[in-house]
Amino acid sequence: MTTSAMLMREIETLPEESMAEALDFIVFLKNKSFEIYKPKRISTKNARGIFKDLKGMDTTIEREEADRV
């Protein structure tokens, strides 16, 4: 028996109120799983201040002579 068939069999034995709660929970799980894989984008406006702690640090990249363009 497949997992979905087992779920349906168990859900069908629930009272009406519990069926609604089960449906809400399934929708919650579905939405939660999609949020995990959404790439997080940050706007330029929200990015301001990210590097404020680097004030005074040398952030230049040192390259070997052979790597220079």
C-alpha cells in the first residue's frame, strides 16, 4: 500500500472537524517544503550596511603577477 493510500485511509476515519485540521496541516507542510528551496534574494536597498563592519579593513584582492589581466 502506498503512503498516500495509507494517509487517505486514516483521514477518512476522522471526524469532519479533524479532516479540516488534517487538510490545513497538509497545506502547511506543502508550503513549508517549498520555502526551503526558494533562493533568498536581497535587494540593493536591503544590502546597505552589510559591510559596514569592514570599515578600515583592506578589502583589495592581491593577485599574483601571472593572474593579472
